Amino acid sequence: MRELENLIEQYVNIRRRRHSFISTGLAVKALKQIVPACSVSDSDLANMVANRAIDYNLPVRFDLNAS
């Protein structure tokens, strides 16, 4: 779980430098490509990403089902 949290941290950190918001749909898709056997549900993963983005005061687009 710690490794997944580190990946989320890295993802959000990179995205915040290039974009003004975080998309939960794109984040889950990208993270699942890196960790295809992830045991965390997509919705839980999206929430983890959103929480990290909020820590950085980044707006979050909750579009998991739209992407």
C-alpha cells in the first residue's frame, strides 16, 4: 500500500506542475497501467488521488466514470 501511495504522490506532483487540476479518471487509468494487478478498487484509488490533490490545493475533476 505504501508503494501505491508513493506512486500517487509522484503522479500528483508531476501533474500539478503541468496542469491546473487533477482528473480522477485519467489518474486511475495511468496508475492502473503502472500497477495492473492493483487490489484497490477504482473508486478508492480515485479518492486517494483526490485526497492527495487536495493536499496540494489542486482542483479535482471527479470524472472516473466519464473517461
